[in-house]
Amino acid sequence: MNDTTASTDTTTFDWDALPEVLASYLRAHVAQDFATAMTYLAEDVAVLDDGKTLHGRQATFEVFDRSAQDYRVETTLGSVSRPADDVWEVGSHLSGDFPGGEVDLRMIFTLADDTIQQLEITV
């Protein structure tokens, strides 16, 4: 098992632009505290990640946690936008010892009832 490194540039990322549930999820996710991050997801959440759809909190936790055990990753959060009333888009940059070493990701969150109902992660 590899050590895990995670950070966020709190000087430039606009945390105040996010609803509390999303800010809390992202803080836990960036710290790779996936047990906590999952508490902000709906039980029946749909997560599209790396071309695969994960159904539910447990499946999402297993994939995210396995990745954290396999790779050291540093995450820097960047842009925030709100393309629709209940939809938020967050840009991030990942670097680490995963294949390719660096990637810019776009995370699109759909919120309902103070939970994350859907998350789409794309390059």
C-alpha cells in the first residue's frame, strides 16, 4: 500500500461559491477520506468515472478507496461554475504516480435534497 498525499490550494479555490454539502464532500475527497466523503452522496448515487457507471455509495467507496491505496495523488481544485440550478461543475488537477502522472478533470455534481445525487467525472 502506498502513502497518500492530497492537498488543495485554498488561496485560489472559491469554497464560498459552493453549497455546504458540496464543499464538505470536496474537502473529504481531496483529503482522500472517502468514508467521510461518501456520507454526502445519496445512497443510490450514480457516479460516472473513467467511462464506467458506479451505482450507490458502497460501489463508489470501493473504487475510490482502492485507487487511493494504489496511487499517491495530489489534488488541486481550480474552477467552480454553476451551469444549472442544481448542477455544479468543479475543475481539478491531479498529479501523482498513476499512469500518465497528471490529468485535469471536470467533476459535474447534481444535487437534490442536500445530497449529491449524481457525479460525472470527465477529462
